Amino acid sequence: MIIPRVNRLTPEQEAELKAITAEFGITLRVIQGDQRTVYAMVGDETSELLINRVEGLDYIERVDTIQAPYKLMARENPLSQHTIRVGDKVLGRDLVVLAGPCTIDPKNPGLFFDTAHAVKEAGADGLRGGVWKPRTNPHSFQGDAKSLDILLEARQKVGLPVITEVMDEEQLNLAVDAGVDMLQIGARNALNYSLLREVGRKVNGKPITVLLKRGIHMGQLDEFILAGEYIVAGGNPNLILCPRGTLPTMDGYRNHPDESITPLLKAKTWAPVVVDPSHSVGKAVYVPLAALAAAAYGADGLIVETHINPKAGIGDDPKQAVTPDVLAGLIQDARRIHGQSRKYLEQITLKKSP
């Protein structure tokens, strides 16, 4: 990891640096954060000669080597100073809540608009809505690109940033070109490295945040963090990690709740953690408790399936969506717990990565 003396090198300096690192078979990745620009060496950066050459440049302060397999996501990376915002909230300082239906019904946009107004009144900071949805059954409703216009119209009506899931390059291009605020990469695509790489490339230089859900079979945290590394390596440091439950399921829940991994992620990486309690437990009655548990474990935010009339939902809403009044109480309680848990998190995040 190359630390310059200034926030951003000149084009001539970057060209010189790339030429030097290329001599050693190293690729230089430039990641623009809000506090400073990071110059990451991808490859074997342990060569003493390489380090001496780079540190000999008058515009370079030092070269830091990072032992973790993820170079950009490690806590030691200067990107730890980068801040990610959702509206006027800052992840890591405020508990950010994203809420909305599983799937937008293109035949009934009014239902989505009513839900959007209700989640804003409940205190949510962002609006979720599925334009496209992965379905186990190929005959089930898969979503409709027309719903993208409904999502953006809802943003205009209520003033909340919006998030939707993309599952392939075509959907990615449509969502980015339409100007959505956040992209969700679902659990089924958490190991789709070609898509992750393309997300990083497509979003590079754009003010779009990516929420990456944990794969349902991901047992090792490093595997989850390395999936995020693909996106950041593409040039976008606006990345959120999202635990959402894993397999095998716990009897009575949809998945095996995994909000307890939050402190472990905090010890390893700078990326904020937003927990999805809705998919973890899969039943609306359990969602508030799962959300409070996530806040107690130090989550930076929650993404909660919410519908003004869950029985009228066309996705997972009838089973796991909470109503806006439940969301309002959940947010109030979770923010109080989040304030109490921050002092304990500092004992983890002030230490070096294990």
C-alpha cells in the first residue's frame, strides 16, 4: 500500500509510479476515497528493491505492506478513514436503516408509494424495493424493469435514497444509468466474481454505494471480505457488508441468523456492516428481536423488509415484512442500543487487525 505525501498524485506522478510497479509485475490500483486517494499494489509487494524504489520518490511518504489476503479491505488500509453516507447519515456514526418491500408490484405502484411515505415517517434513512428478484421457482414473478421507474418516482416523492438488487450485467447497467443511489448484490451472487468485478468497474467514479450480502454457504469471514475486495479493487470504496443469515437453517427460522459476526468483521475490515434481520429469521414476528440483537452486536445499520400491507405483497412480504408502525418502534429501540454498543466497539476497532 503506497501512501503519498499529498491527497492525490498528479497524472505524471501516477504514470511514473505505474511504470515502476509494472517492472516488478505489480498492478497499481487507484481508489479515490473522500479523505485521501489510496494506491494499492496488487501482487507480491514484498520485494525490498521495489519498496526502496517507491519510497525513494520525493512525493511518497511510505509503503505499508498488509499481511491479510485482502489488501484494500484490511483495517490497516488508509481507506479506514473513508466515510460512507446514506442521505445525511454517516455509517459508523449513526445507525442507518433501509426499509421497504421485497418486490415492487408494477401493477400497483400506489402501494409502493404509500409504503415509501410510511417508512420515511417511521424514521428510515433509505428506501429498498426489488425491481428484479431471484426466484427458486422459474414460474414465479421475477420482477419487471418497469418497476425501476416506480422506484425512482418514489425517491422523488419522499426524498429518500433508494436501493435495489441487480443480478447480472444488464440489470447493473440499467440501474447505474438510471442513477440509483445504492446497489444490492444478493446472497446468490456473493461468489459471482465476474459480476463483482463488473460492479466495481461500472461504479468506479460514481457516487453509488454497493451493499454486498453474505453468501448463504460462506463459512469463512475472509471469503466474505475477499468478495468485497473485488468491488473495491474496481475503484469503488463505497462498500457495505451485509450479514443476512446462512445455511443450514435453524429450525423455526428461514436461515441461521449471523448478526454475531459483526464484531469479527469490525476487527478485520473497515467496511461498515448493515445487517438484514428479515432474511435471517424469515418471520415478521422475530424480526424486531433480530434487529435489536444486530444493534447490540455493533451493526452500523439495518435493512428491514417493510410493507404497509404485507398480505398484499408479491414477494417475501406476506411472511417476513413488518408494518411501518413496528418499524418505527424497532428503529427507536435499535438506535438507543446502538448508542450503548459503540463504546464496546471502540475496544475492537482501535486495535490492529488480528
